[in-house]
Amino acid sequence: MHQGGFSLIRLFTSFAMLGAEWVMWVLVALSVASVALMLERARYYRSLDDDLEKLSDEVRGLLRKGDLAGARARLEKSPSPAAAVALAGLAEFDSGLKSAEEAMAGATVRVRLNLESYLSFLGTVGNNAPFVGLFGTVIGIIQAFDKLRAGETAARDAARRAAQAGGAMAPTLDTGAVMGTLAEALVATAIGLLVAIPAVAAFNYFQRRVKSLVASSDTLSHVVTASLAAAPASKKD
């Protein structure tokens, strides 16, 4: 199978001999992209901060007074996703409570999609960066064993020549280069872990932030639905 013809093992070995430095650069690029995304998401979530307890109280009070225009104006001033969900419900007030609930459910889905944008990249990097680093380590180990094989062959040839020359001392196998290659190979795994750990930590943190923001949206939507449910009775009065 390996004689004269195509050999997949030989092909991969030749590829491994190119070195694992390109794997390091891939990991560096992933690290830079991950850090940039972490900063962007942190800035985005910070821009959505609002005092939701105060917002809920103010909107509840306005709706109890029947001041829909005032409630809309107050919600439009808030940057929070919860305000966007509540506005969707108020926009369907004239169509009935069921329509308002459906509108807020749809708005909640859109809000969640916006909040979770790009987080899958962080999750992918966190899950796969160690494997990319391990791939670089495997390439380095292949190189190390290839150097070891070449060194043994050279030592054997030198011993044969020394014996033919009269028994002079043959050079011993230099394992320093092999150990150095193995050490460099392990660096790839270390870098892979270094890239993955912050990405996983950031992914988990941002997921908690998304859950918190969506829960706040649900809370405010309940305020709106409760006020809308009471609206017909108020109108009768």
C-alpha cells in the first residue's frame, strides 16, 4: 500500500514537517477576535442598563391612570430590552389583550436573538481552541520523532564509518534537539487553553446577562398585561 503510489501517511507527515507555527498564529487570531468580541458585548450590554424597578413603577402608575401616551413616552426613553417588549404590547392595546401578549412574545424572541448575537463564536472558540492547540502539539511530536529517527540513522552511519576507519569513537545521539521540539509542541496546547479559558468564562457570564435581561423583559410585560387586563373595567367606570 505504501510502496510506489499515493500514501496518506506520507502526505500528512510531509504536512507536519512544515511545522506548527501556523497553528500558533491561528490561536493568536482567535484570541484577538475573542477579546474584541468580549469588549463589544460588554459595551453593548452596559448600554442597555436601566433602573427597571423604577421603570416598572412609573409605567404601572401611568397605565393605571389610563395614560397610554405617557407610558409609551416613558418606555421610549429607556434603552432596556424590557422597554422594547412592553412597547410592542402597548402598540396592540386596541386589538385586545391576546394580541398584546402575542406581540410581546414575538418582541421577546427578537430581543433574545439580538442579545445572543456573536455569543456562539465565543462558545465555539472556548470549546475548540484546546483541540486546535492539541493539533499543533501532535504536529510537533511528529516532528520530534522524525528528528529522533533521522538522528538514529545518522548515528548508525557514523558508527559504521568509525568502525571502518579503525574503531574511533562514534558520535552519540543528540537528544537535545528532540526534547526542544517536544517542548515547543507542548506550547501549542498551553496557548490553546489560554485562549479557551477566557472565552468560556466570558460566554458563561454573557449568557447569565442575557437570561437576566430576558427575565426583566418578562417582568415588565406582566406589568403591561395586568394593566391591559384591568383596562376594560376602568373604562366602564
